[in-house]
Amino acid sequence: MKIRIICPGRIKESFLLDGIAEYKKRLSKYCTVEITEVPDCPDSMPVDQALKTEGERILSKTAQHDVLWVMDLHGKEYTSEEISDLMIDDLERGGSTITIAIGGSNGLSPEVVARADRRICFGKITMTHQMTRLLLLEQLYRGFKIYNHEKYHK
């Protein structure tokens, strides 16, 4: 099984890098995690142009047959149990691979959102896309633990 995460920009903060590395290590028991970083656009670029450019970069890394989740502030909120069920269903449907796109500081382009099989929201709070990456990995790990009836999720 494979989880592919596509996101603009690089993470520089060591505490996030450490957390991401920890959850990638934990997830390695269940799947391969591949994180593809595409260049993000500078804040000086107009928002519409930045969304379009970052969207094209994300879609260029997404195959037509990929099951695509997007982390979207306007998406549906799910419980951890529901994310677990969706993840397992989509891994089975998607040839053992799920691709997940996280938008940059301006969000996701309409083209990426339109391409999505699932739009997932972690709540109505605003967080950085770097923090979203860490929380996503934690929820995927939790999802595998739930599916396998293993201790971790309470």
C-alpha cells in the first residue's frame, strides 16, 4: 500500500520535520509514504495566478487514474473512524494507492478541487499547510491502527 502526498513548499521547522519523520516511520509498518514537494509561489504573486500555477504543479504529479483526496477547508469533516474506513476503501479501489494534495498558503486551485475524489477538512480552524502535513500523517497512522484493531486510538 502507498500513500502519496503532494504539497507546495518545503518545511524548514525542525519540530515539524521531526514529527513528520516519526509518523512516516510509524506508517512504514502499514504502507509506503511518498511526499512530493512542488515549488510554491511567492506571496508577491497575485492569488489567482499562484493558485493556477501551484494547481498545475500538483496535477502534473497526479495520474488520471489516481484516487485523489484534497485537504480542503470547504471539504467534509470526518471522524477518525470514518477516515479509517475511507482510507481502506480507497486503497482497495485505487490499486493500493491514495494520492493526497495539500494546498499552499492560498489553498487549492478550482481545477485540483474538481479533480478530487474526496474533499477532507480537519475543521474550520486555519492552520499552515506544513502543520496540515503532520496532522494528516497522524490521522493516517490512527486510521491504520483503527482498521487493525490495535491499541492507540481511544
